[in-house]
Amino acid sequence: MRKISLLAAIALMLAGVGVWATSTTQARVNLPSGAQINPLQITMSARHLPVAHYDDYSLEYAPDELPDCAN
């Protein structure tokens, strides 16, 4: 049973490698000649985006009174 499972696993791996090796990497998509992405237009029309918020704790402790975090 172990030999059959091992042979099946090896055959499956070889089949996967064969499919991968013979596949093409270029997608065949027919786009209209004027279809383009304009990043400037996307940036200008972006609305209601989330804003990153960072709390500034740099003045919470004086440099000499930093808490001991080595516990």
C-alpha cells in the first residue's frame, strides 16, 4: 500500500510539473486600443479614503524615566 501511495504521489507531482512547464504565461485578452488606466484620474477622483492615525507617545515619558520592559 505504501509503494502504491508513493508511486501515486510521484506521478501526481510529475503531472503537475508537466502541466506547469507547458503552460503559457501570457494572458490572451483582447482589449480595445484606447483602453488605458490613468493613475492621475484615479488619484484625483478618490474620495472618503481611510486616514491613518498614529498616537504620539514620545512625550509621555522623559528619556531618563522610561519604563523597564526587560521583565
